Amino acid sequence: MPADPQSSPRAPVRVRLPAHLVRLFPDGETLVEVVAGDVRQLMDALEARWPGMRDRLCDERPAIRRHINVFVNGRRARLDTPLVPGADVFILTAISGG
Amino acid sequence: MARTVLVLVGTKKGAFILESNGARRAWALRGPYCDTWPMNHVVGDPATGRIHAGGGNEWFGPAVWQSDDLGASWRHSSRGLAYAEGETPVKTVWSLAPGPGGTLYAGVEPAGLFRSDDGGESFTHLDGLQQHPSRAEWNPGGAGLILHSLVLDPEDPDGVWVGISAAGVFHSADGGKTWSARNRGTRADYLPEGQNYPEHGQCVHCVVKAPGMRHRLYQQNHCGMYRSDDGGVSWASIEQGLPSSFGFPAAAHPRDPDTLFLVPLNGDTAGRFMPDAKAAVWRTRDGGANWTALRAGLPQQNAYFNVLRQAMATDTLEPAGVYFGTGSGELYVSPDEGETWSRVAEHLPTISSVETLVVEA
């Protein structure tokens, strides 16, 4: 019986990043796959790939920035939210401006 | 040698650069830069030609942007630009000051000071301000608890003054490790009668250093205009002869320590715009004893704009140029020390800061 990719511990999560974040980084991409067990590890993985990106998404409390929303499989997440292999992650900017 | 004059403009929606030659009559505008982030302060380092822009984005937090090609390309960093874990996060960068040897100081909100030793690539927190005994009593001004004035002592690499709203002026003689309040003689009209001259808690709006006199500073405060001839240990009022005691920016002359430019507004409870809706920059040539209104070329009716605390500057040419940007997005230039003015940009976003950089063409 073939292995279920959803249950493999090495299966990556799929992360969608906002375009106005990605354009701050050379070679940035709006869709990326990383291996991470929770949102904090996901941020570490983004930082490793694009140095400085974690500071754009997280502050020193530490927490996800106030006007950044991370959704994991449709539910709003925090840094300690676990990521199951194959999870869909959306990182979005909140409505803000004027 | 032909020279290019750059006016570095920080706005609520990005940085802009205006460029002219030494005549400073015709100007070309470019921008917006820094991905339209709010930029509170854009400065040039005359030693390196590098431009630094400090600000913050509501989504992505604080950062300092750098350009090594006079604005053609930019990169950004906030590495180290954070308080200790668990503290209120740094929201935005409010002030920048290039120092010798590639150092760059950054003042932030909530009030604190950082230093970069690699030209803005990474930062170290100088936590002396957080350790000051009065720190718990500091209250934010209208724009927040911001470190907006950052004055390096050109004759002492360890000397620095900061202005914090509404905590007052502080001085460090050891590069930011320890600080002393420097507010004696400045009023706090918003405190109860008899308590109007506290050791700290004044609403300083802008502090600038006079050239050529080591201990002379000028200050525009929420409550008056002041001069200090002892490095801020004591301050004397210089507001007599001005139309109000309220305003935000101050700009020193590049060579004459007795010349200062101010933009008094009509009052903190009267709308905070030009007195009688007629625009004027006021100049003293004698350290604040006498003042002259400079109006030629400035609008003399319906001028309901303000000029924010970092939005006026001079250049280093002879005669000195004077520049200010308005809350309504206009930039005015005088190539002759304030005698005549022209509007060289309009319809920009709200202008937060104006600085100049003169480079060889």
C-alpha cells in the first residue's frame, strides 16, 4: 500500500505569501513548500531561505505581527500552532491603511 | 566643481528625492521609494553618499532602508532592531543620524536608541535610555512615545543628545550607556501651576545643534522656543518676537551659529496651521534676540498647512538653501537663506521629514 503523503512526517506544508511581502526580497516567491512542525518552525524556514523575512512577519514578543494573519487549513494560527504534513498555509496582511 | 543638491523627503507613503544643481532653481522629483512604506526620516551620509531611510510599515514592522546609488536601488534591514523578548515591540524608526566610521544611530518608537556599526546592515540596542530612573514616568506625545531628535556631537564621538516626546531632552556622554535629563528652563504648560518646570516630561518637538559652537543647541518645544549655550544643561527662551510659542521644526544654518530658522504655527489648540493662514518662515541672525518673517514666494492666504518636526532643513551651499515640506504634501525651497521661496513639489503624501545631501556632480 503506498504511503499517504498527508501522514508522512517529511511531507512539506504549502505556504502562500503576500506579493507585497515577497517583493521586498530578491528571488522571493509567493508559493513555497517547506518542512515545518509548527508555525514557528515555518517562520524559521522562511528566514533561512530569505534572511530578514521573519522580522517582517513576527515581532519580539515573540508573536505574529499584529496586522499579519496566518491561516492553517482555514483556521487562524499562532506561532505555536502545529502543522500537519501537507497543510495549506496562507500568510495574509490584514486590512490596514488610509 | 559642479554639485548636485538632493532633497531627501520622507512621507507617509514612501521616500522621494528632489534633485537640482547648485543654483537650486529647477528641480526634478523622483520616487516613491521604499515600497511606499511610511518613512519618518531620510538622511544622507556626506562621508559615503549612502542614503538611509527609517520608518515602519503597519504590516511588516520597522526597518532602515539603504541606497548606495542615490536612490536608484534600495535594500532594507531590521536585524537587531528589536527590544528584548517580551517587551513592547519596536513599532517604527523615527530618526536617523550617520556618525563617523560608518556608524548609524536610529531612534525608534517606543522611545529607544539603536546603533549600527556596519552602515545600517545590523543594529545593537543601546539600552541606557530604558534604564533611566525616570523611564517609567515617560508619557507619549500626540505621535506616540517617539525618539525623534537625534543629535550627535561632532566634537565628541561619545556625545549624543536625544529628544523624546513627551519625556524631554536627554544627553549621554558615554555613547548611550547613561543619560541625564537636559530640560532646565523649558516649560511644560500642560502641568499644574507651580509644576511647569519639571526635570523631565517636557514635550520637546525638535532639537538641533548650532555649527561652530560646541555647546549651543536650539529647541522648538510644544511650549516655546529655546537656546542653550551649555549643551542643554540650561535653556533660555527665545520666543519673544515670534507670532506664537508653538511649532514643530527647527533648522540651523550650516555655518553661522547665530542663525536659526523656525516655522511657528498658530497654537496647539487653534488648529496648528500657519498664523492667520499666511505662511512664513522666521529667521534670527542673532541667536534668537530678533526675528524676521520671511514670506516672499510663500502663500499669504488660505495657508492651512502645518510643517512637522523633521520637515525643515538647510543645505551646505553658500548662500545656504532652506527647505520645508508641509503636511499637505508641498515642498518649498529657498536658495538664498530664506529671502525668496518657491514651491517645487505639490500633491505629495504628508511630508514627515526633509534633509539634504550635496554631492559632486
